[in-house]
Amino acid sequence: MSGSPVVEPKPAPALRLLARRGPPLGLVFGATGVLATLAVGLLHLDRLPVALCYLKVFSGLPCPTCGSTRALGRLFALDLGGAVAMNPLAALGALLIAFWAAADLALLPQGRALALEVSPRAGRALRAVAIAAALLNWIYLLAAGR
């Protein structure tokens, strides 16, 4: 008795970029980032004479986001190295959002937006990487005295 061969289904990829119908969140976040960067650069908010971080004011230690405003100021001046020195994770996040916004802008005429589909296992791995990146960034900020 010969039957048709059994074909095993291919597992779905752990990470997959898709162009789906839906709101262009990358474009929204990108526009918000551009407005924030313009505000910091044009109003010189990165040069305020006082610290606005309560953790730094009360403990003398930088918070995990300390240097983000100064990083935006450096990005406004097109100084990527300076932005990374101020807060590596904020600079990297701004660049990722810029690429996401550009992709959403390119997909906008088609009524589509960039989406990331992850498997549960990849989602857990991404969360672990994000937590590790935040901790490493904070260690850098503590060592740099931001």
C-alpha cells in the first residue's frame, strides 16, 4: 500500500517583519521623536542649569534614562557619537524608531504599516535582551557619571 508522503509543516519563523494594514505606529513614534528632538535642539533643553531627574537630585545617582535629553540634543546637532556617549540606549532607540518611521512612510501609500511578528519563545528572548540592555545602559551611565 503506497500513500502520499507525509509532509511535515515548516515551523513559523521566530521573527518576521510584515507589512500589514493598520495604524502606522512607527510614523507616529517617529513624528513624536522629531518634535521632541526639535524642541530640545531649538529651545536648548539639553543645557538647562538644573537637573530635572528626581533620582539624581535626591541620590546623586543617574536614573536609567539620564542623558536622554542631552542625547536628543546631540542628535539635533547630527552628532551621533555624542548622542551615544550621552545615553547609548536612547540613541539606539531613536535610530530604530527613525528606521521604523521611514519604513512606515514608504508603506503609507499602500495603506500598510510595518509589523513585527514574534513567536512566544522569541518574545521571551527579546524581553530578556531588552532588560539586559537597560541594565547594561544603566551601568554605563553610572560609570560615566551622567
